[in-house]
Amino acid sequence: MIFQTSQARGIALYLTGVFFFAVNDALGKWLVADYSVGQMLALRAIGAMLVLAPMVWRHRVSLFDGVNLTLQIVRVVLMAADTYSFYFATRTMPLADVMTFYMATPLIVTALSAPLLGEKVEPFRWVAVAIGFVGVVVALQPSTAMFSAASPIALMGATMFALGQTITRKLRRTHWLQLIVWQFVGAGLIGATTLPWTWRTPTPLDLGLLFLLGVVSMFCFIAITRALATTRAAVLAPFQYSAIVWATMLGWIVWRDAPTTPILIGNAVIVASGLAIYYAGRGRD
């Protein structure tokens, strides 16, 4: 079976997490038009904790063991900065342009995995990552808005996300629930500090969507965190490109947006690079 090895299971989990990322991106882009980023972070955290709290109780996970405390704090700050940057950038930039910046994350993670994690990065992974990024550019066809004032924010967010994934891999021996809980608590508290100046009372529907945003992003980070616990960061990073494939499928299924020729070509390149990485890497880890 294809998912018998730990690497294959890690890739499957990562692909699942990236799927939830695509849903999170679309939902967040919709909500940020009416609500501040800080309010979204705070209410998103409440939505996530409604599901996480029973999980913590069921698994009897200790949240205060203090192991690698400094790294955990750094991770929380990085992931909060990533989320804030993404939502802030989407307020003024097209989602496709912001995603183009974030699709540089596999290149950054691959570059960081050797010096920060001591992981081996084979030459074929660099080639496949580069080819996959070409597929991203072909599919997304970024506009001139990529060079707007919000561009540095999007690039910073992509960098923070890459660093956060790298540290998540380094903390792979820490229980995944502990990492996820503090990630949302930290981001929620940071968002809450802005509420006295940015609060806007949501409608019942929007409140439900804001809580749903938290649940969707929670499943995303659970899948990615558990994948990074078992599989090298450089192995997983290129599969983030599948976000473009998921976004294309969701656009067609939900909004009936027929994919254009560049999108189909770009997706084909992305899928080909992912398959090449998987089959070339079998038996090496």
C-alpha cells in the first residue's frame, strides 16, 4: 500500500494540511474584508479552542512541561506573525499574488533544513522544488500588485511560515497538542490586544464563519505538525505547492470557475514535480 511507510504517511498528512490551508485562505480572504486581522485572530482562536479543549482533556496532555520553552515561544511568535501578515496582505493584494509569495516557502524551508535541522537535502529535491515553483508562477500568473506596498508584508509572512515549520520539525518530540494549543492561544492573545480599537460586532453568520476559520486552520496545523514529526522538512516542503491544485479544485466545485489553460499547465507541472520527488525519494529515508 502507498501509505505503509512513515514518509508516505507524513506526505499524506501534509497534503491534507495544505488542503485545509486552501480552505482557510479562501475563508480568511472573505472575512478580512469586514473585520480586522486582530479580531480574526482572537475569534479564530476561540473557535479552535472549542475543539482543542476536549482533545486535551481526552489525551491528558500536559501543556506546561517547560521543555524547549524558548523555542516554543519563538514558534508561537513566528506563526502569529505569519498569520497576521497573510491576512493583512490579502486586504490589499489579490489572493493569487499573496499565494505566490507563500509558495516560495518550500524553497526557504529546503534551504533552512540543512543548517538549522542538520537534514540532508539531495540535489534532486532542489531541482523538483524549483520546477514546482515555476508551475506555481504559470498557474497563478501574478499581477503587478505583487510589487505593491503590501508585498514586503506577504514576503515576511512567507518567511515566518517557513521558519515556523522548521522549528516545528525541531520540536518533533513535543506532543502535537501542546504545540497546537499554544500556537492558537498565543495568536489569540496577540489579536485580543487590538480589540479595543478594532472591534466590530459580527453578525451571527459571520461569527460562525470566524469560529469555523479557527476549526479549519486547527485541522490544517494538526496535520502539518504531525507530518513534520515523522518526516524531514525538505521532503515535505515541495508538497505545499499542492495548495494551487486544491484551490483550483475548490474554485471549480464551489464556484464553478473553470480552470484556464495556464492553471491546468501549472497544476500539471506541480503534480509532476511532486510525484518525481516522491518516487525519487523512496527508500532514501
